[in-house]
Amino acid sequence: MKSLLHSLFFFLLLTQICFAQWVQVGLSGETIKDIAVTNETIFAVTNDGCYVYGYRLEVCHGKLYRSIDNGLNWQMIIDSNVVDVAISPTGKVFVVKDSVDNVKPYFKTDVFNSLDNGVNWAKINITEQIADSLYGYWNYLILKFTISPEGIIYSNIGCWGFSSFYQDIIARSIDDGNTWSTPGMSFWIGRFLDFRNQNTISIGYDGMPGALDSHLYLSTDNGNNWSIIKRYFPTAYYCLGYFSNGNIIFDSYGEGIYIVNVVDTTFNPTHISYLNPQTGQSFSTGLVEGMLVGTGNLGVFLFSDEGDSLGSRNEGLTNLNIQTLSLDNNGYVYAGTGSGIWRRPLSEVTSLKDAPTQPTDFILEQNYPNPFNPSTKISWQSPIGSHQTIKVFDVLGNEITTLVDEFKPAGRYEVEFQSSVGSRHLASGIYFYQLSAGSFVQTKKMILIR
């Protein structure tokens, strides 16, 4: 009997360990760029090829697959040219397709919806309903659909004017995609959206190829009216999260991830990570809010709504090329990768108890205490092993001392700085300390008060 209980215990333990990870749910031979889920039905769009229209405006397309049994079996229902898929709360399915008569440079996309889980499709005419807002553009593409928890549908439309001038505009439907309206050409929004309660945040682009600017807008009434948070960013963004505390997490092309609060009238974002996302998905469990970030070769990472980096969430994943992340209404998160679709309970991904101790970014912390006398501690972390230095300088740039000059493995470190260097007693004032590790260099200010 005791042997049987031991066997049962280890079986249950092994079962728990095996399921505390990502599990593949199909399409292992495909690269998945988009996922939409409702109940037991999953739609997935493959990435079979891309074309670049202008600067950073990459449009990728592929096949549309469907599973009606939670990923056990899959059927290809559209064999090519699908750009995007989305499902409204009523179960209506929307797809964006490259038009069959596309001829460069006049690319075109069409939109279809289905009321029977993708068996039959009907074309819908969005651009015809907002024709006045498209006047003057010589070409425009419907690029993607985003649907709010309340069922409001937003369609991002990329528009080209004379001399290849580009603008993002947005169309909105409040009746499940039957009729469409737009706030007009002066609102450059729609590329990325996120929702919290009745608040909607959106980023869009405008400008010339090679010099696109990004614009951030906020609506507090489900998209009826929009206010400008910030216009004319120098770089473009690829993921966006908005939270109940007013924080916005976004990424800057090639520069990593930032956080800023909507009440910050100076709009001074704080850099929180050097990860370069390919996709992002905000979440709210009712108790916890945060952001999942998918990267091109490092997998999935978790951030809190305060911007804290909580480490990777890659247990079980065999392909770390994360092209899309999506949530369903049953408490699961889905990852579209370079090798199929993976699924995991959101509660596992957002749990802090398994957060790894290995740093994921270089971070130089603010010294503590600050101001200080006679000593202070400087902390930093490194995600990789490298030769690292910590140096202290005065306001004229003269080196005062070198605190660290050696190879350090990946990890977290702390060093103490004394205001007396040898026989020299430093005067009150501002000093700077600098971390150098390979190509990473960061400098912070500290104050000595005698």
C-alpha cells in the first residue's frame, strides 16, 4: 500500500511538472503570425511571406487554419493571402486578405466576415463607408483588426498620399462590423490599440518613407472622442500595453521597452528593458495586470504594470521566435512561433513564485543612500558574463576611482563607494558613476553632502 501511495505521489508530481509549461497544440511545421480564439475554436494565420510597403510597413500573409477542438485537429480553410484574423464577442470571424488583383505599387486588401466559423465568407465594404476620409489618397490598405472586450471593432487602414506620404487612420464599428465610421484624417492612429475599461489607447504613424513619426492618442469613451498624449515620436513602436494605474508600456524600434504614465504631461518615458519585441499582449486577471512580450529569439518575457521585468516564461517552448501572443476567454495564453502554436494557462505565466533569478537586461541602479555621507552602495545586474567596470567621476569628467575592473558572470552585484579615496577626502557636490560592460554604458548621478 505504501509503495502504491509513493507511486501515486510521484505520478501526480510528475504530472504537475509536465503541465507547468507551454504545450504545443498544432501546426508544428508552420510559422504562425496571428491567432484568434473563441471557446474551443482556434484560428491561425501562417507567415508564408512578406512585402515591405514604404519604410517598416511590412505586410505578411499566409494560410488560414481552423481547429474546432482546442487544437487537436486542424483544417486549412483559406490557402493563401490572409493578412489578419479576429473574432468578435458574438463569434463573427473577420479576415483581411491581399486582393487577388494586387499589382505593385497599388497593393490592396479586402475584408471578409463569416457567421458560421469560417465555412462561408461575405465581403464587407469598409473603405466605401468612409470614402470621404480617404479622399486624396492614391492607395490604402486595411492592415489589421483589433476588437475591444466590449465588442467595438477597430480597423487600421494605411494610406498613401502624393510623394509617398503615409498616414495611419482608423475605422470603427459599434454594431459587430455592419457599419463603419472614422474620426477622420487628422487622427493618425490604429496601428496598435489596447483597452482598459472604457479607455482606449492607440498608436499610429505618419510621414515619408525613411522618416515615419509615431503618435499616441487616448479615448476615454470607447473611441467616440480622442485626445493627443504625444505626437511626433522619432521612432516607431511595435507593441503596446495600457493599465488601470495609467501606465503605458511600449517599445521603441531597436531601443528596447519603455514605460510612461498618461498623466505625465512632460511625457518623459523610462527605459525598462533592452529586449526588442516582435509582439506584446497586456493582461488583467482581476488581481494582477501586466504585459507579456514576445521576442524574435529569446522567447516570452513578463513585465508588471509598473514596468518591473519579471523574467522569461519559456518553460517547455522549443522555438523562441514569438510572432504573436493572444488570450482566450478560458484563461489561456497562446503563442504563435516559428514552429506552430503553443498554449499555457495565464495563471502559470503570471505567477511570481517561479520567476527566474537570472537577469534579462543590463541595469545600473540608483545608488543608495543618495545623497550620502560617508558611503553609498551601487548595485547593477548583467544578463551575460563580460568584463565590467564601475568608475566614479567628478563634474568635470575627471576619474576619481575605479571600483570594479574585472570579468563578471551574469548576475546581480553591489559595491560600496567611500567618500574618502585613499588619503583624499572628497568635497560635497555632484559625482557620477558609470557601468561599462562590452557595448553597454550607463551613467548615473549621485550627491555627496558633508
